[in-house]
Amino acid sequence: MATKEKRAVLGVTGGIAAYKAAELARLLVKKDISTIVVMTEHAKRFITPLTFQTLTGKPVFSDLFSQEHYDLNHISLAAHGEVIVVAPATANIIGKMAAGIADDLLSTVLLAARAPVILCPAMNDRMYAHPAVRNNIDILRNRGVQIVAPGYGELACNTAGTGRLAELDEIVEAVEGTWTDKDLAGERILVTAGPTREPFDPVRFITNYSSGKMGYALATMARRRGAEVILVSGPTALPVPRGVDFVGVESAVEMRDAVMSRLETVTVVIKAAAVADYRPASRAGDKIKKKRGPLTLELERNPDIIGEIGARKGKRVVVGFAMESENLLANAKAKLLAKNMDLIVANDLRQAGAGFQCDTNVVKILDLQGGVETVPLMDKLEIAARILDRVKALIDGRAG
Ligand code: PMT
């Protein structure tokens, strides 16, 4: 079945951050979002239409009265976008939108549009703090416009303050959220991710190959679907997904404390972390010196976090993972039952494109009725969506 094309209009206005809109256009296209750029005349002073035309493969529009593309006038442009994102949005376009002024192509498209609008303000910090701009933003927010707030940092005018265009991944996430049903709104989902580190002296530790990608994908998708998300993560190199409540931990004991102290507040727990089952029995205060002969480390058991969750499960939905190198289904099923989980997601260490580090996974989702759903090779974000579909079905089943 052909997937439906996603369509966005990217409005670019005249601020120095207009150069970042080129990268934004590239990222949207990379996500298979057909993107048409509408620029203001001031934006063209900072960056040329040709840049956007090259990146999007589509004509760029700025003239309200141009007959060149008569089939793409302001009304049809407004209809093209399933979402309209304005980045950067200057104080000027924000003011015009709030007042309902339509005196150029972009402001006219914005007035004619019925699609969701995402505004990404970027300007000098004093302009952003001005009551007129704050009022206008409040008016627009109350009208349902989504504001991706600017960040704090160095500004073009050699000062530091709040006014920098939001990070592009945050804007892309907001745009992608337009196509996602908020079917998990009202749920509080705790996700664990990444490896744990079990130190035995100040410079060395035992760990595993988990990159955190599977857990971060789950947190991102759960947030996108409207859930409040707590992400408890061991050390990873990944950026924290936007909008999640992030708790960074190192060891299994720290992860246990972070999870158990929040358990009462959540409705769903998904344990994608690769928790070390053992830790060094002692930790030297100083770096252990090299000596002749072998070094023997004594290991002791770490807390079984999911086992503790299972024992205090209540009405929560609990999902575990199983990483196996043999007897995938039998081992996963044994863990599902022993730990009082509702679902277990089994991945096979030996399968190409599955498990640690890669951007994809191949999993089997086992349930308590003996069902086994095979999810073929796909991006971890898509795997996350499939797992969350099962979580949603369990939530609905319990409510009904
Ligand atoms: O992070 P990535 O590079 O993206 O890789 C993803 C992944 C392979 C880490 C992930 O998909 C995965 O399989 N995570 C669980 C790995 C694992 O620890 O499996 P396990 O079979 O040892 O543990 C079973 C379950 O018990 C897991 O949900 C685990 O989080 C939990 N557990 C394990 C040990 C322990 N002491 N406490 C736990 O809660």
C-alpha cells in the first residue's frame, strides 16, 4: 500500500536565523515531508530562494501577485500544508498574525490556512521580552498556534539572551507530531534505556553495548503520542528527546532507585535498558595498580528491577525486553511469566539489524495469552510505535 505523502509549508521570515531554515528544510525533506517554502521579502535579504529550491526540489514562493505558478496561489498554498511551520518567526510576522494582517504572501497564507501552525520565534532578546511580543505570542497560543520557544544563548547582536531559534531537532519533532494521533494522552510512561556502568575503581567499570537507541525511540514516540514520559537512562551519547522528564543514572542500583521512587506516579513501565545483572562486590578508592598475574574481581548480584516492579505492579502495564543469543522465545516467555510482565519484547543478539547499537530492530512481542507477534526489520522508532500500539490496546482493554 502506498504511504500517504506528508506535506508542509515552511515559512521563512527575515532574521539572521533564516540561514538555519535551509538546514530545517533539508531535515524535513529527509523525513519524506514534501516541503514548499514561502519566504518574505526580508528573508530574501538573508538567504536566496535558490538555496531552498535546491534543497526541497520545489519552487519557492514569495510574491503575492505572481502569476508564474497560478495553480499555487495563496489559497492553494495554504491548502498544500498539512502543517505550516514558520522558522524563524520574527516579531513582525508574529505581530501581523496576532492582528490578522495579510500584506504579503506568507501572512496571507497564514490567514487563509486551516492547518496547524507552528511558530518558531527568533529575535533579539530584548525584542522577545517586549510586552507587545509576549502578548502577541499569548494571543496566538490561545488561538491554538504551537510555539516552539527560542532558547538561551549567544545572539547575532553579540549579546547572550533568550531569542535563539530553537534547536532544529525540536522543530522537526514538533512538525512530525502533527501526523501522530495523541492516543496516549493522559498516560504517564516510564521508560528505561541504555546500559548501566558498574565501577570497580575510579576509572574502570563493567558495562555492555547498549546505545540507548531503543529506549530513546520509545520515549520519543510515547511523547509524540501525547504521553507524559519519564526517561531513566544510563550513560549514552544520545540527545535527550524533547519534552521528556529525563533522569540520568549510572549504575543498576541508581537505576533501581530512580525507577522505584517514581513507580507510584506512572501508569506504564517499559524497561528497554540493558541492566548489568552483576556488579563488582567492592569499589577501590584509588585506581587499581597493574601487578604480575591475573586480577580477580568478585561480582555480586544487582537488584532485579523489573522483578521488583512486577511484585508492585498494581494496575500498571509493564513491558520488559529480552536480549537473547539462544532459545529466544523460550527464554523470553520464562522472563515474561517469572517477572509478572504484561508483554515482553524479544530481540535476538545474532540477528542482523537487531539489538544493540543499530538504528533498526527485529523483535517478537510475547503476551500472557501465548501470542507471539513478529515485527520484521524496521527503524527503532517504528518498532517503538508497534510496542506502544500493544500497550494502548492493553490500556483500552482494562478500561473497557
Ligand atoms: O540500547 P540499544 O543499543 O538500542 O539496544 C537495545 C537493547 C538490545 C538494549 C534492547 O532492545 C533490549 O533488549 N534491552 C534489554 C536487554 C536486557 O537486559 O535483557 P535481559 O534479558 O538481560 O533483561 C530482561 C529484562 O529485565 C529487561 O527488560 C531488563 O531491562 C530487565 N532487567 C534486567 C536485569 C536487572 N537487574 N534488572 C532489570 O530490570
